[in-house]
Amino acid sequence: MKNITLSADEDVIEQARLVARAQRRTLNSAFREWLAQFAGLSGNAQEAEAVMKRLRHVKSGRKFTRDEMNER
């Protein structure tokens, strides 16, 4: 893991620490989670990739028309 240095207003940092403490976590862990989400490496992106990987073997059987794909 690599360290980085950030700058922010003292009041914002203190408020963020209070929020993290209320969530029973560290500001560092909250920031790591945010950074991963910001980079697109967690949450929905990873879940979607995992589902697509598991369903790679599924074939539709035919190509659908544009109208068929957009039906609701």
C-alpha cells in the first residue's frame, strides 16, 4: 500500500473524522473506500464485472432487433 499526502481545510478534516468515528471506522478507511469507488474499482463496477464473467457462457440464441432490445 502506498501513502499519499492531501491538503484540506482543518474544519472539513475534523468534520470528516467525526463522521468516520460515528460510523466506527477510521478516516483513512473511509478515504480508501471513497478512492476505490472514485477509481471505479469497487461496488457496482466490480459486481457487474463478476456477473458478466459468470454469465459468459450464456448465449441469446439470436441477434435481437433494435426495437426488441428497447421494448419495455
